[in-house]
Amino acid sequence: MRKSSAAAKNLPPRSPRKKRALVKEDEQLYLVNKFGNGRTDQVLLPYNPLPKTFFSSRIPSPFPQSFIYRGSCENFLWHAKRQQQKFDLIFTSPPYNLGKPYTNYSDDRDLDEYLEWQEGIITDCVECLEEKGSLCWQVGNYISNGLVVPLDIELHPIFKRASLKLRNRIVWHFGHGLHCNRRFSGRYEVVLWYTKADDYKFNLDPVRIPSKYPKKKHFKGPKKGQVSSNPLGKNPTDVWSNDDGAIEDVWDIPNVKHNHAEKTDHPCQFPVGLVTRFVRALTDQNDAVFDPFLGVGTTAAAAAMWKRRFFGCELNKEYFNHARTRIELAANGLLQFRDPDKPIYQPPQISSEAIAS
């Protein structure tokens, strides 16, 4: 009988494979370890549930410290304007009009109708934005009969009419997605970052990344021989990548697919790591962060994780419940997410000779 590789090398047998799950019962949170041999164990975690008033299908007056609304963003924004509620950061990823299977929303509109709908929401968002605040709209491409329409190009005139000022057009690159047959496969989306005023919040130090040459020195002048780079790291550029463990010219953050640590049943979920950098750079602790298309709560979870107040709206009851759980986990430091600075896995290279054999 053929021996296992462990036995052949006189290695101790492997322990049963373990899977972890977080289970919430009676406002208590348990970490459940499930082993391959059928055994399970439960560990009670330190967990403080958020106030129930933070999550509701009714809009209170005044707004609580943080609030997630199960309903339309149009209704939420109407109340926010009426109560003069302001936000320091508005970050969202609206539907791209691709016919995705959302509940209570048609994702297959005429392009002009879609842009008119977006303009109404953007106009209301701008009215609720603090004077020193930022608005970030994360979008991809609208595809119609094989034709590609970049939504950032279509939406920019709307932001311009609202007197917003474009600070960056950031390219988010990812490695996985649908494969195309009659054009090159799309592997990027865009984040448009706007501000109301020239005097806006921007905290660079919390989001600095390792310098490519941290020991590089001045070679002439009065500082000759001194290290020329900032000891805290360098400024991420507007295209983020993750080569050699340091973010370079492309924000290369894996998108949320089947085996991703953050995956839920939402069809277009973006990763916590994408919004985290904006939350840390564009807000301070206790600032208000709002997402009008909350989905499963990624923006609010990132805000809670970094001690910001969070606001958002979601029509779908199932996504709303997912969002509540994820936000509470994030507020307690228990949310599982992929560190955006973690090096991306590179599979071993196989030679052409090995493939041929």
C-alpha cells in the first residue's frame, strides 16, 4: 500500500482540518471551530452589540450617532436634508446598470434614464456634504450590445455641474472576473474623488506605504549623505498595485470572489481594503461616513473599524441584515477581511516542457 507523503517522511500526522465560523445567539457572539473529524467547539467572544436604534426601517428625528436605514436612499436623503444632517465622507459604489439580480431595483435602464436617476441622488448627496468633506463614487463600465461605456466619463459632467472639484481619478485593478470573447477582459474599475472646496481634509501619514528605496540618500547639496525619503513611507499614487509587497502605481486589491475571506451572497461586493484607505485619509475619528448604496455594509464596516460614525441605506432586507452583522463585528474588531497590503498570491510557474509532458 502506498504511504502518505507525511508517513514517507516520518512526519507526525496532520491535525484535523479546522474551519471557523462566527455565530450570533441571544446578543452573544461565538467562534465555532469545526474540525474535519466532525468535532466542534465553541468559544464565547467579547462582544458588545450596537444599539438597536442604529438599524431601522424608520428614520428617526434627530438622527442617532450612527444609523443604517432599510429603505431607499432617496427617502433617506430627503430626511437628511430636512434635518440638516451633514457627512464628512460619502463613499459608494452604485449599481452599474448591468442587469444584476438586485431585489427591489431595476438594474437594466436606458442609459439616459440611469444618468438622470444618478444625478438626482448625487445632487442630494452634495447638499448633505460638509464644506471640507469628500465624495467618492466607485464605478466600472456599462456594457450595451457589446459596446463599452465608461461610467466615470458619463458621470463626471454631473459632478462638475454640482460644482465639485475632482482631486483624483483612481484606478482599482484586480486579477479576476468574467472572460470576454470579442474584446479584452476588463480588470479595473475607477474611484472618482471630489471635494467641495480647496480647503479639504487629507491625512496622508495614516495611508503611507513603504518606499521603494527607503535608504536612498541625497547625492549633492547641503543634505548630501542624508536619507532623502520620508521615514513614514511614500504617498500612494492614483493607480494602486501590490507588486513586491509595496503598493506602487496601481491599486491592485483583489476583488471579492468565491474564496475571498469577505464573500457574502451580494453580486457586486467590493473589499473592505478598498474603502479603508479613503476612510483613513479623508476623515478623522468620530467623523460621519455615508454610503447611499450600502449593500452588505462594506463602507460602514470600514468606518466602524476605524472609529468613525457610519450611515447608509439598503433596500434589500437580506443585505441589510448582512450589513448589520458585519458592522457589529467590525465595531468589535472581529470582522474577517483581507489586508489590502498583503502580497497577492502568485502560483508557481510551470515550464512549457512540464505542460507538454
